[in-house]
Amino acid sequence: MYKRLSSVMFPIFAVLLVGALVWGYQENQEKNAILIKAENQYQRAFHDLSFHMDKLHSEIGNTLAVHSSSQGMHRKGLMNVWRLTSEAQNEINQLPLGMLPFNETEEFLSRISKFAYQASMRDLTNEPLSKKEMGNLKTLYQNSSEIKSSLKEVQQKVLSDRLRWMDAETVMATQDQTNDNSIVDGFRMVNKKVQEYPELDWGPSVSNMFTKRSVKKLSGLPVTKEQIQEKAAKFSDVESGKIQIQENGKGTDWESYTATVQHARNGKLMMDFTRNGGKLISYSDTRTVGAKKVSRQEAMKQADQFLVNKGYKDMKAVNYDEFGNLANLTYVRKQGDTLIYPEKMSVRVGLDTGEVTGFQASDYVYEHNDKRQIPKAKLTAEQAREKLNSDFKENYVRKSLIENDYSKEVLCYEFGGRINGSRYRIYINANTGMEEAVEEIKPVNATS
């Protein structure tokens, strides 16, 4: 009996064993193939980064080498600098540097990219590179030389010692400062060098892009929990005793309060306030929204009335979107006959009842200015209209204050209309007649 059972089971176990070994071998081969592919991608991105940093250094040198009146060569050189920094940033993003402090170098490249792009896009004939900007380029030339040399040293070690990025990733994952790895140490050294570079005056157009808005810059004294409780009660029409207050980000630039009250209709009301001045940033009603029953016109009417009731005057809806049973409206403040786009907020409406279920006003809070001076337009609407495409079918025109690509507020004529079967807003600078922005207006319920 035993011999008969063995004669049957042995071949079966043998087949299973062989199958397991084959499966394990295949799994191991697939795993190794994936690791090799990842390593090859890391190596390619790193060597491309070293190459583009070398080219960046050369291109800045070429830009400095030509005569100060060579606007054409300056434009070409700056565009190449912008292209190369963009390439370098893309390659950094392909490397496993998430756990390695390399943020200073990334921001340094980002500032060079913004500076080069904005300088190359302006009219260099009328506004050539200034002495300060040329001085910045000379400093960048020296800095990029140091970064290039440091990356070359790392590259030589990678090639001579056959170093693997997968090993470097393991070192970063363990966060072991004592574990030696030439790749990790090299990038840390580069980042430390960049951190020690003196801050350059990039000009307001570039600096504004990197200025972090802080609640500490808001007007008004810090408020207490009790004051926030009263503000939340007034806004939500709920007794203050039922509202819970939580402090957020204590000791940071983003100190705030969150007020929460249990909703009578199986949900919560949540409100965020700034610590300085106690200004409302957001409001959310988490109730379940039912099937759509309310029209677009009714939703807009309810949103308009909500803002009036909450003390936000002179707000005008400039955009309307629907997502299922919710509507989202964008509002901007109107001052005289001009729309102030930096002072914008959004209102979310439940299309089952038309009640407001959400409110986001951080841009309005940070940018609001009752004493804002609106410049006078040098061009008439008719003169600005001449700058439009002849095929553009205009529906309306109005004055708007917007923030352009240089982070400057500019007065524009906003033309709304249709062309090529789509709706657009085109913003023409009211002083220069240049197109500052073009915005396609997606149809309601659009999926993309």
C-alpha cells in the first residue's frame, strides 16, 4: 500500500517542486528586470542632468560674452538658459531624491528659469538687460560652474566605482547619516553649496512668484478661541456653545482656527479662520446632497444672496460649473466699473435645495484692499478691440484688473465672445494693447 501510494505521490510532488522552482526563477528574473530598468532610468536622468548643467554654464557664458547692445543674442541666450534649466528640473524630478535635501538647488534652478523666461519674453529693444541683471548673470555663471564641477565629480565616481542609484535609494530610505554613499554625499554637498550662495535681487516679477503669503502679514490683532467661537456662531447661525474650536499650526506662519459644529441634518459645519484678524478662509457643510432639482438661475440667485447676507458686497459671478448635483461659482469683487480678479472667492451650491454647501475665500482674504487704486486706461475699448482677431465674435466687454505672467496687476479690457466654435475671454492691456491672457470658457457639465 505504501509503495503504491509513494509511486503515485512522488511524481506529483516532483512536478510541484519543479513548478515552484520554475515559478520562483521567473519571479526573480522579472524582479531583476524591473530593478535593472529602474537603475538604467536613474543613470540616464543623472548623466543627462550633469550634461545639461554643463551646457547651462556655457550658455550663460555665451550670453555674457556678446555686446551689451546685442538684444537678439541676449534673447536667444536667455531662451536657451530657460530651456536648459527646465530640462535639468525635469531630470531632478526623475531621480529618487524625495528623502534627500535637494530643495535649495531645485529652487535655485526654478528662479533662474523664471528670470530667463521673463527677461527673454519682454521687448529687449526698449527694455534691455539692466546692469543689475547683467550682474546677476555673472553671479549665476560662477555659481553654475561650481554646481557643474560638483556634479562632474559625482559622475566620475559613479563611472569609476560603478555606483548604483538603487543603493543610494536604500541609504536615503534608511535615513542613516553615518552610512557612506558617494551619490548621496555628492548631492548633499551640492545642496549645501547652493544654500550658502548670497541671495540675488531677482526683481519683483520673479520674487513675487516665490513670496509665501503669510497670515502674519494680515491686518488685525491675533484673536482668541472665544472670539472665533462668536464669529463662527454669527456666520453659521448656531449657538456659540455648540461650536468646538481647534488651533492649527501653532508657532508657524500658518496659524489658524477650525470651528466645527454637528449638523442637525447628519453632517457637520466646518469653518477655518485666520488667527490674525479672525478672517474667514473657508466654510463647508458636509451634509449629503440629494438629486438635482434646482436650475442654474436659481443656484446663482441663492449664491448671490448668500454673499450679501454674509457681508460680502459688490461681488460678481464670473464663472459657473456643474459637477453632478453640485454647482461651483467663482466671484470677484467689483470696484466701480472694474472687476478685481485677484480678490476672488468660490461658492459651492447643492442643486437639491439650492443651499450653499461650501465657500472658499483665501484669495479674497489675502488680496482684499478697500483702498486699491485702479489706474486709468490709456486706450479706449474701441482701440483695444482693434487688437482682436477679426473672426472673434464679441458678446461683451468690461474692465478687469488681473495679475499677469510677471505677477503684476494690470488693467485690461476683458472681451468675451466666440471663435472656432468655442467661448473665450481675451484680456487686452488697457495701456499697451498687448494680449495679457486668453482663457477658454468650458461649457457647463464639461468633462475636461
